[in-house]
Amino acid sequence: MAADDNPELMTVRDFIRWGASRFRQAELTFAHGMASAIDEATYLVLHALHLPIDTPESLFDGRLTRNEKKTVIHLLSRRIKERKPAAYLTQEAWFAGLPFYVDERVLVPRSPLAELIENQFYPWTSADKVHNILDLCTGSGCIGIACAYAFPFANVDLSDISEAAIDVATINIERHQADMNVQALQSDLFAQLPAKRYDIIVSNPPYVDAEDLAAMSQEFQHEPRLGLEAGSDGLAVVTRILQQARSYLSDQGVLVVEVGNSQYAMELIWPNIPFHWLEFEHGGDGVLLLTAEQLDAYADALAKPAEFVST
């Protein structure tokens, strides 16, 4: 890719268009926070030029120096050759309008939960009554730290079974100067957590079933399998969360869990539980909400899921 020697490519706009064309030619997958080849090319070009993501489009007609061209081409070339999600190349991802450090130790943030957090889980919670929040299977810590911004007077625990993920979450706690009310705890779900009750338990756990995992593109192979893989039906972790969460939830608390495509399997093995599936203005699905009262009411059913048979 010798575009840095091509006099026809001069401006930021030229390299965004050129990068997007090369991305489409290479048949890259865009499923890690970017919606299209153009979005990802724009993000990477701006990053290479040390420009913010909200750079006015009026500056896109600015010409690049020779060294800038080489830097841009190098980053775009890595995206194609290595097939890594853009966030791993820049070691930065955005969630709920906030920047987070990420690397291959954690999944790239891309959850619709951001919209729910920004709205303070309305209408299912009252902000002045939220004192303790748990982000279960936290990964980079983005969900819990975003919750700390939305509920500045609440204490937030970030929990993950992976020590490597906890290290990344700790980096982000420090980056956001959130150590006064946010802490990271290594735990196998609830097993090593302190005996306390949370007003909100929110989780984006592993929920990818074996069939979907095998079909994923190369970009997903760079992410930790521990953060994706969840058995034949995608519910190996979710089931444990549903069965154990009530013991850690306050009487007025809510449990919010993202299960993605495994929503179908859940409805088959728990046909008599009326899960509340949240709707999002900006897109996204497969997120359920249960109140403490509902967890009490369906405790027996949750303890005995029907067998799921994949077809």
C-alpha cells in the first residue's frame, strides 16, 4: 500500500475515502463499535493524525504532510493485515460518550446498555435511591464506570473472573479518577464478592453459543474467548447469574443482563417467565430486566430450566 507516494491522495477526506475503499475490498468485519467502513476509516485516520473524533468536517480538506501520510497508511494497513478491531490498534474505545483504555485482555465495548445507563435506568430506578451498583463480568470496566458518572453518589463494584480484565478495569478507574467510589474485584460471578446488597446489578456476560462462536469472523478471534464463550446454548453464565443474583440484590433492586442472540434460547428453556426485554432508541436488543420481586416470584422456575435443544 504505497498511497503515501500517490500525489492524488492529499487531504484527510482523500484518505478516509481511500481507507474505506480498501476496507471494503478486504471484506473486513465492522462489529466492534463501528457501523461501516467509512466510520472506521474516519476514526483511524483522525487517530493517526492526533485529531479528536469530533473534529469538524471542515478540516477534512486539510492536506497531509508526507510523514502524516505514512503514519495514516501504516495504521490503515495494520487494520487490513492483522484483522484486529480498530479499538485494539488505538487501545481506545468509546462507551456512553466516554473514552476507555482497551487491549486484547478484554472485549471491545459495544453494548446498547450505554443508552440505559445515560438515562439512569429510568423508569425502573430512582437515582436518589441507588446507593450500590455491581457491574458483573466487567471486562474493561466501561459499564460500571459509566454508571459511576450517571450515579455520582453511588458506590460501584466492578467484578470479573479474569485477573487480566481486572488489571484493565483498574487502568480505567485511574484514568477516570473514579477510585473514590469505584473498586475492581476479581470474582467468579458472586462467589468472592462482599456480603452486600446492590440496588442495580448490571451485566454483559459471555453469551455466545458454540455454533455462533465457530462462525465468527477473524476480528472476533482477537478477543478473549473467556469473554464470549458460554456453552452450547450461550447460557452457561447467564443461568448462574439469574439463579444467584437475588441474594445480592436489594428488595427494590433491578437486575439487567445482556444476552444477545441467546434471548431465543432463554425463552425456550424458561417459557413461563415473562422476561422484560428492553427496547433501545439507538438500536440493540437481547437485554433483559428483572426486579427483585420478579426474581422472588420465579425463583423455582429459574432453578429448573427446561432442556434447550439446538436446531
